[in-house]
Amino acid sequence: MRVFTVLGPSHSGKTTLVEALAALEGSPGKTLTVANTASVRTFGFMGEDWAAIDIAGGSENLGPVGPALAASDIAVICVPADADAAVLSAPYLRMVEEAGVPCILFINRIDSPQSRISEVVSALQTYSRHHIVLREVPIRDGDKITGFVDLVSERAWKFEDGKHSVLIEMPDSVKDREEEARADLLESYADFDDTLMEELIEDKQPMVEEIYEIASKTVQHHDLVACFMGSASARHGITRLMKSLRHDAPSVEVARARLEDETRAVGALADVIKHLGKVVVLRAMDGAVTSGTTLAGGNLGAITDLDAKSPLGTLAAGQIGLAVKSDQLAAGRACGDDTSAPLPGWAQVHASSYRRIVTPEHEKDDSRLLTALERLSEIDPGLRVSQDEKTGNPVLATQGPLHLRRILAKIVDEFGVAVTEAPVPPALRETIRRGAEIHHRHRKQTGGAGQFADVVVELRPEARGAGFTFTESVKGGAVPRNYIPSVEAGAREALAEGPNGFPVVDVSVELKDGKTHSVDSSDYAFRTAGKNAIREALTEVGTQLLQPIMKIDIHVPSVFSGALVPLVSGLKGQVLGFEAHPSAAGWDVFQLLLPMAAEDELFAALAGATRGTAWFTSAFDHYQEARKEDLADLIAS
């Protein structure tokens, strides 16, 4: 069995394309659908078994792409016949190139094109380091495309609605374009084949079989990207695309070579199914994988066909099936007999930047929510779960609001836990602008031994980023040495929550003097005295709020970079600059500093300004002063 992944922007016709390919011989196999995310479909073509992984379009559905490519022999990127929409395919071209997976482009809906085919290819080339070679040229009747000419065989085909294309004589109107396009194609192939280069130099006509062989080799080695055209809904050009996949898709051994040495199987996709639990779409990569044997360090449960009903028992190398009741397996993992490792970096989803705190509506569901999130993390490579430092509640990092909505729906539908979600407040801090010296005496007398501690402490502001330091200059043993650590512990406790409820940072505390009592002094008394003294000092001098400033790297198609400057300024950010991405054609890395409180606004604005193509990574850079009125809502929450 050979496997291919179909990628492309939303509404480009990917699912229709997969359905058309699977129906070519009228014998589609089984299908597994993960709602709004992806589907896997098996089918037969010319005596061979195939599986197509169809990934839903849109920037919030990129999580499954890496694992799908890791399990695939070749990728098909389905694009609309619109040059202006080429940028929407940029993320997919980039991911395929980073993966090193052979790739074929299919320009869909040429029965109603918005641009000329050459314009579409030229626009796509902006985002591909590999040269895109057009394998067909359209036959036109006015503005309508009625067929195509195969540039390798030089045979012309006329489209027939709902039927296979009909072989016709090449029209005179297309001959000049065909000759020019074929010459360009052969020159591109000659860069990778010395024999063909010599034939072209000597003006010899190469054999068609030879050209097909070179075409297959360049695709398999990912030297070039082949481009075909058609209409999935009208079934135009579908047979030609499938024949190319049959000739050009390499064997599973090539996909296996892109992974770690111990990899025997890949978790390509996963879902939670009622009454079954977690199921994982598994592709055997090296030898047979059999139910009941050890995989990923645990016992492999049942293996079924994609319908989760038909037992398979064993997956031959290259075959796809469904692993049931195998808790050790997860999507996006490379599995050996005793190992389970993350897939290589090229298969990892980009940063999940849309963050929300989730809490169960009923406290009794706390543990069930944590169990649900653990399970969902195993089936969704785009989901990251952490913990809010202040409340301890789970924080979900997703690819966007629609992705979050799907996650929350699964929590309710599959695990029966009702939850609420809220923005993650930035980790605010407090500091001081001036210092103060405080004399504090802690005295408490009850029955029996009392409590006594007398301290003189000085609280001073320090440079931004200095943190906290504690020193002492006590003379003459006024405070015994064994009590000094207790004063420091009390000071730290007081600074853990300032007057506004946030940690106080960038200060120093000096213990300067004090008194003790031979009977009533204790570690506890001096700790209490240190804590109360610092609290008095903070009340006296007042605190200034600090907000975290994040260093943001936006990965953006170059065509949109200029539009980000006013966008960042409007969010009170600071532009640091941008430069071309070192390895991704047509992409820039745009750098800026931004208050953490504005990250959600950046996420929403970025989606609109870049048509959903850009994404960003965020890392803490420094704290800076903030006005209380600017953060009133955050403080209130």
C-alpha cells in the first residue's frame, strides 16, 4: 500500500479530489473521519492498494499535517486556479519542503479559472525553493479550458463531463504554446540527467519512455515539483493525476528513511470514539506490525480496518490500519518495539499561540478534566497543556479559536465534563521606585511562652531584572545568626504578593538591626517580624505595576510584511525589523516587542492582515512599567 496526503487551502476542493480519485475504479475501501480535522480513505487503483489522508484546510488545521506527511510517500497540494490565492498555499509548500516529501501540485477548478495557468504557477513558485514544472498545458476554446496536452507524451485530451477524457488530435491553436512549454520542461529535467542534457545539446529527440522515467525520478527525489490541472468536481484530469501518483510515489522504504532508525510504525492520526476510547491510525513502516506484539513499549491491542470493525490482525509494511485499545500509542509519534519518540522537527506543528484557561463548571470534575486533557493531547499534536502559575488551572494552547472550540466540544461530548474558558491574564509584577527603612517589633503574649522579635530592615529598589537580594549588616549580635534566615524567609513571603496581589520584584532587603528576647524569641517570631516589616514598607512607598514584554517572531509571507508595521504600532508594540527567512522561499521573519496583554489582539489582527497564513512564536523578554488604568480589567480578574 502507498499513502499520500492531500493538502491545500480551505475551499480548494481537497475532499472532492480525494473522492474522485477513490472512485476512479468504483471500488473505494474504508474511511475514518475525524470531524473538521482530517479523514483517511483507502481504495484500489490498477491492482494496487492506496490510502489518502485528507487534511482540512485553514491555519487552525496544520497540527495533523506533520504526522500525516511522516506517514506518507508523497503529498498532493490542491490549489485553486487563482493567482491571487497562491499565497494561501504558502504554508503547505513550506511544510512539504521542510519535510523533504515528494510533492505534486494539482490546480483545481480549471473549468472556472480566475487566472491563467501560467500565472498561477508563477505565483506558487514564489513560495517554493524547488522549481515547479508544468506537466500539461490547457486547450482553450475562448476563455474556457476544454482539455489539455500532456507535455511528455504530447498527446491531447478533451474533457467530457462526468466521463473519462477523450484522446484527440492536438489543435493548431495550442501547438506553439505546447512546444515552448515542452522545451522548458525538458530543460528542467536535463538539470538532473546528463544523458538528456547531451541529447538536447545535440538536438536529438529523447524517447517518451526516457522522459517519463526522468520525470518520475525527479519527483521521487524531490528535485522538482510536478504540476497538473483539472477539475475534481467534473472529474477532469483526475485519471492523469492518479497515474502520476502511481508512477512517481516512492515505496515506503523512502518514507522510512526520513525517520529515526528504530521506527517501525507512525501514529498518523488519532481520535476518541465513544465505546472504543482512543484509536490511532497506524502505518507500518518497517516490517509487519501484528496485534498482541510489543510496540512503543506496550502490548499492541486490536488492529482493524478504518471502520474500526473489520479485523486485520497484521499490518504489512506500508499498510494503514486502526490501533484500538493501545494506550501507549499517540498521534505524531514514531514507534519502535520499546520506544515512542516525537517525530523529527519538520513534522512538529508550529507554536500554538492561542491560549485560554479552562475550568470545570463543577469542582468535582477537576480530575476528570485533567484526564480528558491528557487523552486529547495524545490525539491532537496541535494542543499544548500547561498550568496557570497563579490559579493552577489548566491552560490550553491551541492553533486558534476554532481549534479551541473543537477541543472544548470533545471535552463535553466525549468525556462529559462541562467547562468554561477565559483569557490567560499576563503574569504581572510589582516593584518600587523608592526605598524605606522600617522598624517593626513583633510581640505576642498568651499563656505560656510568648513571641518576640524586633527588626530594622531597609527595602530598596534595584535595576530592572535584578530580582531579589537579601543582605544583613547587624552588629554586635543584636540579632543572633540563627534567626537571620528567618527574617529573609519572612521578607520573601511578603514579596510573594504585593499590595495589588502580584509578586514584587527587583528589590533588595537589608537587615540592619534588631533585638531579641532570651525566652520568647524564635524562628517563627523573626519570620513574622520580617514579613510584617516588608509589608509596612510596601504600603509606605507604594508599588508600580510591571507588565511582561514578549519577544515575538512572526513567520509571514513576504507580501504581507509591510502591512505589519502599522498593525504592530496600533498594538503599542515595537518593531525590531524583519528579514528573509533563511530557508523558506517567499517568507520573512518579522521581529517585535509586544506587551503580553496584547497577544490575543495580535493573533486576531494577524489572521486578518495575512489571510490566515502567518503565525508567531513568543518568548518572555523583560518587564516594563505599566499604567494601572491600562490593566484595570486584568487586575480586576
